Amino acid sequence: MQLELAGKTALITGSSRGIGYAIAKALHAEGCRIALNGRDERALATAGLELPGAIVACGDVTQPEGARQVVADAIKGLGRLDILVCNVGSGRSVSPGTETYDEWQRVFAINLWSATNTVEAAKEALAASGGTIVFISSICGLEVIPGAPATYSAAKAALHAYARCIARPMANEGIRVNMVSPGNVVFPGSTWEAKLEKDAAGVQAMLDRDVPLRRLGTPEEVAAAIVFLVSKRAAFITGANLTVDAGQTRGW
């Protein structure tokens, strides 16, 4: 399938490792010019060296001023912006019923404000290019996943609502807006890596019980969905949420 992505420009937030880096690598392989983002300058520089021609836009997009600077740096380095992938997020939080005000603020900043801040900063450039946005969410925002933090689940559910709400007005500006909701994805430093190290048998028992394909996913499998959604092959798709979870969610 010809995706016609060669020469397109893309900013991927939270892309120094894990799912974000896999997305950047996949888009780079399709010929996109890439802007990587993260808060750790050293990790970001290392990731940048592995993708020839990529630029880095270090900064904290959970803060409005940080997002504005990251977007400005990306546009300065790339010349324009065709694709925005809002990937910053984290499922690490406290157990349900033990939340504090500060924890709610922290988790929403990572999983929701990071996206709203970046979209606000980038929407003018995306309108100029007829661009596209993809939010990386989670199945935790779709239904109750046993053991998932309430803070994270609520923040991702809010992200789903935000994406659906902006898809129609953004379409009037020529911008497509979609979401991808991964299930259980493992990579170095991930929550699932830690769970496997602690109790591999317990993880497999959960997979056998709750996940029809009975395995964890990879960042590359999530990245493949994003590459399709930002391509011309998905030109008639906006306001959609593509679930990539090996069949775990039951709302089908």
C-alpha cells in the first residue's frame, strides 16, 4: 500500500522512547521529516541520532508555554507541520480510592493538558497544511479495566471526549482528528515490563483470561495504526478511535 507520506513533516510528543519513538521511527521509514520531543535532553539526543535528519524539540508540553516552544521549534526546524501525534502520557498513579488533589492534577497534566496545550499551539500551522492529529490514548478511557488507576482512566476518558468534540470544528479547518487506544504494550521501562519482572506467571494468567490473542502488544504494532491514520489512505476518517488491544475491550 502506497501511503504517500514521503516529505511530510511530523511532530511526535513524548518520542524519546517507547510507543512515541516507535511512531517516529515508523513515520521516518515512510519518508517523513520528524521532530522528536521529550523532557530529557540526553535521551532525546540519543533518539535523534538514530533517525537521520530528525530534529529535536526538547520541552515540557504539559505546560502551555512549553508546548508553544516545542511547536515553534518543530516548525522552525521542519518548515511547516503536517502531522501532530500527541503521545505524552503515563498510567503510573495511585490505587483507586487513594487519590489526592495533587495526584489528580499531575495525572491530568500528563495525559490531557499535554494534548490540549500542544493542539492549541499547533492548530494554526496544521490548518495551513491541511494536516492531521492523532491522540494516543488507552483502553482505560473506554471501559473499566481492573487494576487501572482511576486518575488515569478518567484523564483518558476526558481525552476521548476532547478529541470527539474538536473533530468536527477542526474538519472545517481542513484538519483530521483521530485517536488510537492501545491495550497492554510492553517496552523497556514500561509498566508492563515491571509487571513481568515481578510476576510473569500472573501477567500470562491475566492475558489468558482477558485478552483473546493472549499476549502483550509491541510499540511497533501501535505505530502501524498511526502511520495508516495520518496517511492519505485514511483521508475519509476523522473523529474515529482505533482500538489496538488484541481484543481485550468488550464493547464490540
